[in-house]
Amino acid sequence: MEDRVEGVTREPYRMEGLPERVTVYEVGPRDGLQNESAVVPVEVKAEFVARLAAAGHRVIEATSFVHPKWVPQLADAAELLTSMERAPGVRYPVLVPNERGLDRALEHGVTEIAIFGSATETFAAKNLNRTLDSQFEMFAPVVSRALEHGLKVRAYVSMCFGDPWEGPTPVAQVVEVGRRLLDLGCYELSLGDTIGVGTPGHVTALIEAFGGPEKLAVHFHDTYGQALANTLAALRAGVTVVDASTGGIGGCPYAESATGNLATEDLVWMLHGLGVETGLDLNTLVETSTWLAARLGRPSPSRVVQALS
């Protein structure tokens, strides 16, 4: 594998213990745009999704059916799903918070959804208006009905490494929440470092506490500059699915200390340098981020985009 940037061919150097291929689960259209101060026009979102597919993405989280009062930036979810083009072989999951969100997803022909749980009591109250335990009462019928309709269901767990109100999150607590979500029937569990406080040793310990990487994905924020290091630790522990946001946009509207997601371009630069296949074209990603930054009215926070655009 080679990346050709600015006329220079970059050769990979493999490290032992890494997977041959990694799936980049692109969250920019949902987790990225939901944290923008301004509402992005639906036609821009549709083009963003199309550009991501053209760059080689095979999983693009398109939007969310969260109530528009809470996330007005994604209030046009139905319009987007109606208007956007779907490339062959590309999955377009959407986030749903509850049964009403599932109803809307089913109405629009969605074939894959994600639910969003919390590893801590305080964040469950602030984000879900539930207790840590009662959140499963909300998720159970959503997952059950989705599976009955033939949908795939992914689960996110937020605050896996730390919570701005409670401090460090106990590993055993994360494992208990995560296993309960998997037991509902979710095919994959994405471990979220919502405020970016995780470090590589913590990442390794958490994956080991789950008994290994089976059904696990990782979702890192770069608040303390640890996202790539944490990703490398996860890969060495056997994880092969990594969430990322093109351009590094995003955060969390319910946790002010959460900064941008791991940038897809930064991730791809590292993976290709390690000889790990992604199926993604770095130049097309950089062009997409530069295009989107112009429409958002600010530069991309991705270091690779800044270096290459």
C-alpha cells in the first residue's frame, strides 16, 4: 500500500501484532455535524455523505432520529435519508434513541441502527434522562423490534474512561454495561472515550477486561492528544473497527469537555504508514474535509488535512 501526497510516495513499515485490515466506521455526518453551532443545509450533508462513499468508506453513519429539540442540527434526518444517494455496498446506519426513533427509521427504510448508552450514572441522567440501570429498559424493546424487522443493531457506550462529573469510570462498570448491551442482541459494541481522557494502558486493560476484542470497536476523542496512541493500543489488542470523523469534527453536546473526534485522515495516515489496509483514499478524504471546512466557515482540526490541503 502506498500513499501519494504532494508528489511523494510514502512506503509502509509494519509493526508486529497489528491486523491486516481495519474498518473505519465513519461518524462525521452524525457525531461530527451534531456538534456544529450552525445547522448545515441538507444538500451539503447529502453531498458530504456521497463524497465519503467516493473516498472508499463502506460504513457511514448518516444521521440520527433524536428529537430535534435536543439536537436541532440533525432535525432534517428524514429529508436527508430521502434525498441522499446510496452507493452500492455501503452501509448507512442511523442513531436512534428510543422506540419513536426506531419507528421513524423503519419508515425510511433504514437497515441498520445504533443505540447510545452510558457507562456512568450522571451521564445517563443528563443524556438519556434515565438511571444507569433503567437505560436498559428503554433499549430492550428498541433492539428487540429492530431485530424482528431484520435490522442490525450497534451499541455505543459513552464515558468508558472517565466522566466530567464522576471522574474515572471503573473498568468493571464499563464491562457490565457493555455486556448487557451485547446481551440484548447488538452485533457490535463501540467503547467511547467521550471526553478524551483515556491512555493506551487504560485502553488495553479495558479490552482485556472484556475478555478480548470480539465484537468491540473503539471511539476516541482527541481532547488530550491521545486518540492515535489509544487507537494503536486497541489495534494491538485485536480490535479491527475504529470510529472516526472526517476532518476531526464533532464532540458531544451533553459534555462540554468533549472535543473533536479522532480525525479520519489522521487515522488513515497512521494506518497506511503501518501497512494496514483501509480501502480509503487519503487524498479524496483531504479534499472532502477541505470542501466541508469551507462550508462550516472554519479550518479542519485534522493535522493531516492542515498539512496536505
